[in-house]
Amino acid sequence: MLKSEAKAASKVCGEAGRALFHQEIGQYFIGETKFKPMPAGTACPNCGATDVPLWKNASNNIVCAPQIAITSKRPGREKADQPCLPPPAGTDGMVSFAEGAIAIAGPGWGKAITRLLPQVPVPPSLQVIFPEGGDRNKVLAQLLRDPPAPPFVVIIFGKKGEFVAELTVDVGSLVINGPEGAGGYRIDRNAALALLALCGQLKWEELEKISAARLRMLANANTEADRKIIDGLPGRLPTGVTVSTLFRLLPSPGTPQYTALRILLTSETSTTSKPTF
């Protein structure tokens, strides 16, 4: 398959999220391959569409253009000061999006946080940023505090390249796409920001202890230390917010809402540290 064939297709995926990712980001990372074209009408194993171009890869898997962009291994940068330019034709590499990269895209713009090098020069509308520690939390914090105008797609990639990619069409409900363990969940942004306001002066380390005390109280297993934590809460909460209100609205550990609250309470609020969309 030639990269020009994938770019020329009028429709590349039946999922709006993957299609937007490919339009603004993925198409610039597809190189030359020798994949075998599939007959017209073949169903895509990811989205089920029968009207998109498909190929059979070296592992005999049927793949669409976005899937090729996501999973193919190609050259990448080793450090941030290396130029983000297409490598010489025929250069091999072992880097792919499916190794923890992050992609955010909307109509006419895209941002990719990845070591992967593009296969063709990228347009000014696409930022390709070398990954650093904490990128996932920085991106989620920015989405929670100041999201771009919808529609847009957010993908946090993992080792598995097969997953559903949906658009965020309402900033009150953020869709974080990706395989299990990386994405694949929604965050109620309005609820997260409302809970942040309820926390008042509380720091995340305190809230973790409060959350654990709450769970022990629900199980009738609270300790003297738990009672001291709870007794000290009223003076730390905003006026009108009761301990019972905080307990009722506090999300359970391990849920997307709990993660969102942790990120909001621990992320940098300085505008100089925030990624821009």
C-alpha cells in the first residue's frame, strides 16, 4: 500500500473519532508498505464499515488506514532536541503510536505527543511534541480546566491497537479513548469541577485519607484516627458544605471521576505549564 492511496480515500473509517484522528494526525505517519488490498465490501474488523479501503498486513490481519498509522513500527526520536522531520526513505524503526502516545485533534488542528517521526512534512496545524514525564496528567488536567471547542477526539494509546474511538461533542462529558488500561472511559467534567469546589482547602493527600476513612465508616470499621480526620473537616470546607455532602459526592477510588479529582488537585495551574490545544 502506498501512503498516497490512504490519503486519497474519501472515507477511511466508520468511527468518527478514528476518522478525525487520521485526517489531522495519522495520515502524516503512514509510510510505504506492501500490504495487500482487500476486495471492496470487506468489513472492517474494528468498526464494521464495508465502504472503507482495507488491507491485509504482514500478520494476516485486516487493517484500515488509521489502524496502520497506529500500529506500524517506524523510526522515532531518541531525545527532544532531535528534528521532527521525516526519516530517509526505507529507514526502519521500532516505534509506534501504540506505545503510550497521546493524540488530540479537532477539525483543522491536531496535537500528537509521541517519539514517532512523521513520514511526510507535517502542516502548521499539527504539533508533534516529544513526550515527557506526566504528559497524560497534563493533558487530562488541561482538558478538565480548559477544553477545546468540540467536536474533538482524545486518544491515549496503549499496547493494544484495537479500540473504539468516539468524539467528545459536549465538554461536559469528556471521552478519553484508548485500550483498556489507558483510555476507554468518560469523565463528567461538570461533576469533577463541582467536586473540586467542594474540597475547599483540602490537598490531595488529605482527600486520600478522607476517602479511605469514608470507606471504613461505610463498612463499620472506622478507627480513632478516622474520627480525628472527620472531626477536623468542618473548618477546612467552604461555607455551607457539610461533611455529609462531601462524603455523599466523593467518588470511589479507581473510578474515572476519582482520577479526575486527583489530577485537578495535583496538576500545575500555571498557564506556562499547560499544554495548549
